[in-house]
Amino acid sequence: MRYKSKDADKLNEENESIIRKRLPSIFRKRSAKLKRDLEDAVREPSSSSNISPTPGPTPMQRTSTSPAQFVGGIIGGDDDFDEATINGAMEAIGLDDNEYISARFTAGEVTENTRASIDALKSTGYLGQANPTKILMKFEAHENESHAVRWSPVERMVATGGADRKVKLWDIGKNSTEPRAVLSGSSAGINSVDFDSTGAYILGTSNDYGARVWTVMDNRLRHTLTGHSGKVMAAKYVHEPIKVVTGSHDRTLKIWDLRSIACIETKFAGSSCNDLVTTDSLGSTIISGHYDKKIRFWDIRTEKQADDVLMPAKITSLDLSKDCNYLICSVRDDTIKLLDLRKNQVISTFTNEHFKISCDFARASFNPSGLKIACGSADGAIYIWNVNGFLEATLKGHRWEEDNNKNRIKPNTAVNAVSWSPNNNMLASVGKHKRCIIYSDS
């Protein structure tokens, strides 16, 4: 018996040795998701090609024409093992997914000169911060359709705007489903909300052709800006706290001096403006997105206009990365474009077969690090992509709700706007069915 036991131990050691030696092949089929990650991670840019979306919103699914961000040789090898064999090998050795990735880098599939580290993958979002997939709060924000949502830059507070003509503030830090404040004054539906960089003031734009400024501390209406001849879709500070720029469907952008509550400059864009952003608190450059498919750039210091960037369809929203080097643009052809503003060029396109822009003012958002992009869809889901081209998560909280008898019903589910908190990994979303949902990663 003793010799048989030794023989069994020896056989087990030999089996494990064989498995370890053949890690490069055994693990290749462990997960198609991870295989694509690593192939992209070590592919030379010159050898990368556009990858078509694969049906179904699978986490880490490649649904972008984004080029690979790493250099190196393409992973190769045989495909001699089925999934059951691979799962058995993983279980026998006791590797999780992160250890599996590390094993593939250390198993000789990548040479010393081109090895990409786990830290490099994390820094680009592949293994980085978790996605906010857990519902932290869910509440009815407005009496009917909700149009806009924005996080405060300094507090765990969210502002929402709806078709009921109200802007509401919600204290997420206290998990309160009752509004902290209701800001009134608009005579038509709210299209956008935004804070200044200190969180002291909030801007709201409306279908009544006006924009308004409230103070957050006392919830008072401070300024009403009227002068547009069409609904106002977006507003931003261009010189805090003195000046504001607004974009309207009357085909103009107007700059307002809040000291005199007067329009001091009108920029004629020639097309309805759906959204705009400013590059810094001084608003040295205004970027606007329009119905005629163009992104326009306005330098308010020189009063010169840079070359437009043409999109394939009308633009619904714009959002800047924190360093102001990158811009995302949601487009009515059901895509999101990523632009490098240093070149004024589109560098990536994000899409999915199920992703549909919900409306002409649907808002997309960068996360605080600028490594992930979120946007709501007409199917009631929120799609989160890594900027390197992978669909990392699909959030479906807006698709279902419960009636008074706790039965699940399917409302009008389209998600109109999302906003990523600038201070933590939380995502706020609103849609056509009144509701605001706050997602967290814990």
C-alpha cells in the first residue's frame, strides 16, 4: 500500500507538471473575453484591425473600432483543449482569472521585450476600478419624464431636471428618497442641469427659451436669462462666477454677464445646439454639438472659430475628460465617438447591436479617470465601455419596476441621461419613466 500511495503521489505530480508546462495552450480557451483582452494588449498598432461587435452585451466584449493601446507580438498557440479540460486544469491548480492572466504573461506567450504587466492593464481599465453595477438608490425624481441629471462637484448630491418644470436636489449621502430642495421658476420642461466648479450655483435650461441660476445653499433663484428665441438645451460657466454660455435651438450661443444679467455676445452657429462644454473655469474654449452633425470650437479670447468636426449624424451630447484632452460625443446614428482634441480627430467609435440613442438630448458621461464611458439606451439599459474598446457592463435597472402588488412590469424604459460622480465610483441615471437610479460598486 505504501508503494501504491507513492506511485499515486508521483502520478499526481506528473499530471500537475504537465498542466503547468502547457499553460499557454490550456488557458487559451478559458475565456474568450480574456483572450481578446490579452491579444489586444500585446498587439502592435500596425497589426490591429477593426473588430466587429459580437452579438450580446457580454462583459469585456469588444464593441469598438478602437486601436490597441499596447505594443508587442500577437499571442499564438494551439487549440487542443476543450472548455471542460481547461476548467479542470484551472480548478486543479487553483488559479482565478487575475492569476490566469498573470500566468499567460509568464508562460512564455509574450517575450521579455514586449511583455505587458498587470499594472499596465489596470491602468487602462482592463483590471482597474470595478464598474458601478449595484443599485444603491431608486426613487421617482419627477412627476413625469426626467430629462437631466448631474452630480455636485463637492457633495454626494445629485441634481435632476424633468418635464414637470422643476429642478430637484437629492442628498445621496444620506440615502434620502425625499428631495433636499425643489428649485422652481421655470415655466416649461427642464433640458439640462449643471453646477459651477464650487458646487455653490446650479444652472438649469428650459423649453421656455430661458436659463436660470440658483444658489444651492439657500435654494434661491438668483438670475433668469432670457433672450433666445428657441428652447435652451445647455448652459455652462465660462468665467466663474461672472459669465455663462447657453446653447439654443434658435441656432445661436449666447454669453451672459451675470452682474448685469445681460447678453454680451451672440455667436451664430447656423444650426440648433443640443449640448456644449467649456475647457476650463475661464471658458477659454467653448465646444458645441449641433443638429447639422457638426462639432464647433469657439475661442472666446481671440473670437476665432477653429475648424468644425463633422459627425455621421446629429449630435445629442458632449462630455470632456478631466484633463480636457478627450471629448466624447453621442451621435444619433447610435454610436459614441471619442475625439482627441489635440488633433481634433475621432480616434474610437463605440457601439453595440442593442444600443440605441434614446432621444435628441441623450447624455453620455466620462468616469472621473476618463477611462470609461457610460450612456443610456432606448432599450432601458446603460452601456459602459472601456476607452480601449470593450463593453464592460450593461446596467438594466430601468427596464423593470414593481407595481403595488410587487409584480414586475415593463415601463417606458428609455434612459435619457447619465452622470458619473466626479469624486467616487457612482453613476446616476434618469429616463422617460420618472425614475432616478443611483449605481455604486459596493
